[in-house]
Amino acid sequence: MPPRAPQRRRLYLLRHAKSTWDDPARSDFDRPLNKRGRRAASAVGSLLARRGPRPELALCSAAARAQETWRRLAAELPEEPPVRLLRSLYLAAPSRILDRIRAVEESVATLLLIGHSPGIETLAISLAGPGSEPEALARISEKYPTAALAGFEIEGPWAGIAAGRGRLVEFVVPKELG
């Protein structure tokens, strides 16, 4: 029997949507989305619902702005996938984010991860390997705004994900979504 071809997976890296700074007494962890952020999170959800592939699992920072981003995004999907709220993703370094991705069950083909700057953009740049869209990579390297979504194709198991092992196929920013 010939060896089995590696399974292609999709990884979405989403920076949480724009949050408010209107209450100086509120901790950074507890800041909610502002009006622009709420619109952007819903627009990203609508994009994923229309275009897909849709997430089968979401890993989301436990910070209020990330959770609200998830809730608004998920409300646009025809079916809400399971979500894991992880405090360890709050302001996480790329290595910690990778550890979380590597621990995802192999039955999950499409994963969405909602996190923070600078970990998300640093990870996105490092994952982009051969075959990545050069324009998308240049845009990520320039700026990874709130509610920006990077989509990667990953060959093989989640446990094997590493720098240079993804193919960046798209980078979408909220103002492109209307």
C-alpha cells in the first residue's frame, strides 16, 4: 500500500478586533471592543461563513476583547464550532502559541486562533514558508491591524507545525470587508 499523503490543514490567525480605552480604571485584560471592533469582528465572521473553510475549533485568548471578537465572529457562522478560552494566549509569545496549536487534535482540519499583538504577527511571519503569497507576507510584515486575518495551508499534523512550514494564502484586513 502506498504511503498516505499528508493531510492539508487550514490555520487562521486572527488578531482581536479594536478595543476601547474609554475607562482608565479598567485593566487591559478586561477591555471590551469599541464600535469599530464590533463591526469588524462580525465582518470577519461573515467572510468565513461565505468563503470558508470554516473553523472546526477556535482557540481564543481569555481576554475580554478576544472573547467578544469570537462571539461576534461566531454569530455569523451557520454553525458555531467549539471554542477553548485560554488565559495562556493572552499576550502570548509565538512559541507559546505554537505549543497550543501543536496540541490540537489531529481530527481538526481547520483551526482559528484569536490572539494579540505582537505574538500573532510574529508567528504569522515565521510560519510563512515556500509558496506563500508574497504580497500578503509583505503586508503582514508592514502592519497586522486589529481584526486582521491570516490564512495558512499546513501540510501534515498539527504536532509538526514549525517556522517556515506554512503556506500563507491570504491576509485580510477589516477595511477590505466594507
